Amino acid sequence: MVGPESYDLVLRLRERGISQVLLAGVAAGLCVEGRLGELVGQGLEVVVVGDATAGPRFGEGDGCLFPASSASASL
């Protein structure tokens, strides 16, 4: 498992009295989103820095285009 539990991030933050986290990264839909959920789930306040967080860029025809109603999972 990769996350705060795997390397005691939450424990280290709490030992230092840190309860608020600024989060940024290069894979908004993967690493940043996953870390955000884990930290919030541990009771920390998290702000994602949008100007310092990237997401995928698809050229025309490179993305998946289908109606949201046909998706097997919803967000």
C-alpha cells in the first residue's frame, strides 16, 4: 500500500503539530487525488494548489469520448 500509512506521514505531521497541508503534484487524477483522500480521511485540512498541479492533456481524438451515463463507475 502506498500512502501516509506506509511511511508514517500523518504521524510525523501530527508530532510536529501540523494539521493543514498544501498539496501539489504532476498527476492530479492519480497521485494528488489519492493523497488528498488519504490525508482528509486522517482528519487533516488539505488545500490543493491548482496552479502547481498538472493533469493530462489530450490532443483531439486522444481522449476517451463517451456519454457519462455509459460509464461503469461514477464519481
